[in-house]
Amino acid sequence: MHALGFEHHDHHRCKREALTTAEAHCARHRLNFTPQRRRVLEILLAGHRAMGAYEILDTLRDEGLGAQPPVAYRALDFLVTNGFAHKIERLNAFIACTHPDATHTPAFLICRICDAVAETHAEPARGMLGAAAEAAGFEIEQAVVEAVGRCPRCRDGAAPCR
Amino acid sequence: MHALGFEHHDHHRCKREALTTAEAHCARHRLNFTPQRRRVLEILLAGHRAMGAYEILDTLRDEGLGAQPPVAYRALDFLVTNGFAHKIERLNAFIACTHPDATHTPAFLICRICDAVAETHAEPARGMLGAAAEAAGFEIEQAVVEAVGRCPRCRDGAAPCR
DNA sequence: CTTGATATGTTACATCATAACGATTATCAA
DNA sequence: TTGATAATCGTTATGATGTAACATATCAAG
């Protein structure tokens, strides 16, 4: 598996696919994919980057879909809980999942210059971390893996992506 | 290397050693280990857990060492920059480094029940994450690795550590 | 229709963090 | 010594992120 997010690709298609996948998953699991929740996912997919809850809320407010913080946070909780979006702890921001169809342990590559984020896959629970956890008697349920550095564009000295 | 933090050990000794190490490192690198910075490290070492900046600030205030947030955040910046403490992104909190003498890529085991944190070591830049970064042309400078789960005490159904 | 579960709307507040600016202190070359 | 410079500290004010609590609305099951 390789990282998505830095290279160009068909945004329109990836948005459609993510929404279709989310719809199907909700239907199968009897989850309520409400207009608000759907819209927040669409906003994240359209932004195609890590977005703060208040930034998302601004859009919802403009569209008459809710004006107070809990509106955004509740929709984001739903999306994160069900794997359609992830929280980037390092940025206190949220991003649409780029491969929501797989059971996955997401890991992120975060550019410290332009804040671009690419999602990739890691299994930190294997290897050193897993061994350390086992030795300590710690049961890993979830892992936050966020690499900070420079994305290809910013390494090249090009203008930052955004 | 194994995780420190869940098992009992000689707190008095580990505090002394961490302070001695920090002092020596600052002396060697001409860093200004001021009373405020030293005191914040002592507070973190005494707490022996992840502490919020405002919690640390409360102690500083009681001791007449500063009453406003920037006082705590500046000292914490210094400690984090120089590797004497780490920020736990998941908790928005700070913890003293438990092995400040080594050049290390810290990783943390965070109990979701009692918030206990153990520091261990991982090299996520090797393995899958490193391969993904290389494939994407991303240069990893630093990594946040935070495993969330249950610590030994909370798994045993015992009363939470604190 | 009622009940219970889920989702939404809103107020108010809690928590985490930093910009900006002036005062103080340390350093060091002239 | 003196003056320039950088680092540190003290404070005000504000920004940014996140949640508790409660009222209202919706809807499916009994």
C-alpha cells in the first residue's frame, strides 16, 4: 500500500467512491447517515485536507445546517467512530479517510510546512511497539501514528501546496 | 528496551537522575537551565504522569514562580525542545522523559481508563511507515506514536491507578 | 398512541494555547 | 565601563479547541 494525498488524482472520483462506500457501510450496519453527517463528510472530501471543526462549522452555518460547535463535533464523532474520517491529533483537525473500505490502522504523513496530510497504513502494534506493550502488560486497542516532516513539493523548494 | 511507567520503581532515584542528566546536558550545550525550567521539570517528575500546562501552572503560581499561561508554556517548550519532556498529543498534556540520556524516538502507551502513560521506544520510520514515506517522497523528521489501550492494572479490573 | 432510542438545536462554559509588548537580566565587544 | 544585543520573564488580552447539559424533534417498535 502506498500513501495517497501528495500526488494528483481524480478528486471527483475519489469523493464519489468514499460517499458510496460510506452509504453502503451505513446501510449494512443500520447506521443513520443523516444529511448533516453526509454533508460533513462531503466537506472533508472536497477540502481534501485536514480541516478544523470550526472551519467545517462555518460551511454548515452558511448552508443553514447548524451554527453551534456541537453540531460539527457530533457529525465528526460519527464519522471518526465509523472510520469515514480520522482525527489528526497533531493538528487538532479532521480528514476524510482515503480508503474507508479496508479494516485499517491508519498512519499519517504530515508536512510541517504546508500542513498537507497523506494517509497511509502502518501496523505499529507489531514490531518494537507491540513487543514493548506485551512486556509491559499493556493491551493496545488503537494507535496514533503521525509522522511529521516535509512533503515532496516542500522538499523541492516549490511553493507550498496551498 | 521495555516500557517504564506501569511498574513500581524508585521514584526518588529516577527524579534525581533525570535532573542530573538535564543539568549536565544544559551545561554541555550552553543551555540556560533556569529555576523556572528546572522547577517545571521537577513538577513533571514528581507527578510522574502526563500533566496539563495549567495544572503545572497552578503549582508555579502557588510558589510565586509565575501566574500566567505563557510562563508554563515557555518552560515546557524548552523542556520539549531539548528532549527532557514530551508532549502527549492525544491528551494535550506533558510528561517528563524517562530516559533523556538516549537519542530516541519516543512512543507512548496510554491507558484510556486511568490516563497512565508509559514511555517506550519505537522506530516507526523503519518498516511499513518508512517504506510508505519513501514511496511518497516524504521526508520523515519526527514521529508521534501513541498507543491507546488498557494498562495492566486496569486490565486486571483493579481500581484505576489513581 | 405511547414509549424509548436516536438525532438535533442551543446556551453556556471549560480547556488549551499564543500574540504582543514592556521590563529585566545576561553577555560581550569596543 | 558602557552600550548594544539577545535571552528570559511578567502580564494582558485574546484566540482556538472542545464539551456538559438540557430542551426539542423524529422515528421505529410495541
